Amino acid sequence: MDQVFSADGTAIAHERRGSGPVVVLVGGAFMTRHDSAPLAERLAEHFTVVTYDRRGRGDSGDAPVYEVRREIEDLDAVIAAAGGTARVFGMSSGAVLALHAAAGGSAIGRLALYEPPFITDDSRPPLPADYVPHLEGLVERGAYGDAVAYFLTAAVGMPAEAVAGMRQAPFWAGMEATARTLPYDGRVMGDTMSGRPLPADRWRSVTVPVLVGSGDAGDPHMLTGARELAELGGNFILRTFPGQGHDIDPGLLAPVLTDFFAGE
């Protein structure tokens, strides 16, 4: 593990493996750099792969006040430390963070995204209007288990009774450990889980090639959102993974990313 300091002085923990052109992996909700390791190991056969802990997670630091632009600066710092430019893969809400970074001019040569969790139609309920403030209130009170449960029911759409059963599972403690960053993901997503179409001009400044991936066996709104994003510009390409849901098999994803990132 190594550290790089973001623009506001926050220490961001990262690891690298492999050799070749740089690929940075950006995780989604709950994810640390360790969760990206199975994909990173496969990509490291062809690339220098950098995984990192987003702020507030794992071995990375944090700041008293959260702003999405700070997370973009974190990614910029990781890219700079890795050589100054990178191909980037973003998973779930990490895909939207990477998309914001590319739109803001970060040194991203190619961008691949998997299932940014947009809600753009009525196929499932949108997030409550007070979703982020409610999450923040739970976190401020230290009710991390309740924050995880609220995220899983309100954002993921799981039944409350299923979530109640999960509280006794061994993995629940790991989810609670990163629960304080769930409002961060909510702020990254902004209004894109409101049930309304994506704003056509939000990512118009993204001119690099963008691969938008989605499975066809998961929640229908994921594929709908991916399709809608891919229709925003000629540089966006949709790739559907048969039989896959949100937790995609790294063995199926890695070859597609390898081919895409090998392009110029």
C-alpha cells in the first residue's frame, strides 16, 4: 500500500500491480480497494492497475465536510501519482464519480462504466426527496446499522424483511464499517435516481471513448439507465453482459475491459 495526498491534504491509500498502461479502478458503495482485487488481478496481466480506497474508507483519510469535487480531486491525485494519465473503470456509484471526473477534465484517456445506478423511469420507486439528509442524520448519530438498512431498502430496493435477516450475517459488520460514506455516494448520484430522464447536457463535455456496461439479468432499471446514458453521445458505447446482474463476474468483465482499454 502507498499513499497520495489529495488537494485538501487528505491521504488516499492505493495499491498498484502489473505493468503497462495505467488503469484506475473506482469502487461503488461499501467498496474498498480490496473488493476490486479480483478484477485488478486479471487486468494486471496487461496493465498497471491501481486500486484505491475512496475517502472515508479503508486506509484513506477523510475531511469534516464532504464535497463531490473533493472525491474528483482524490481520483486526480491517484492518476497523477500513477503517471499523469489513465484509463478508468468505475463500478456502480463509482461509475458516476468517474463520469463526473471525465466531464470536469480529469486526465482520463478512456472510461469504462458498469451499471451506474440511475433510476430514469417508473420501473421502480425513485429515492425519497430527503434520502441524503436522512442518511446523514443516521450517520451523525452513529446509527451505522440503520444507515446500511436504509440504503439497502431505499436505494437498492431490497425488502425490509430481507434486510432485517442480513443484520445477523458475518458481512454486515464490514458494511457498517463503510456506512459513514453512504451519504457521499448519494451526493455523487445527485438527482439521477429521481425517476426522471438523465440530463442530456450534464456529461456533454466527455469526449473520450466511454464503454457503458450492464447485465441483462439484474434490476431492469439498471439496463434502462445504461441504455439512456449510452444514447447521450456518439462516443458512448453500450455493452450488455448476458446473465449478469450488478455483481458481475470479474472473469467475464476483464476481457471486455482489456479489449476496450487497449484501444487508442
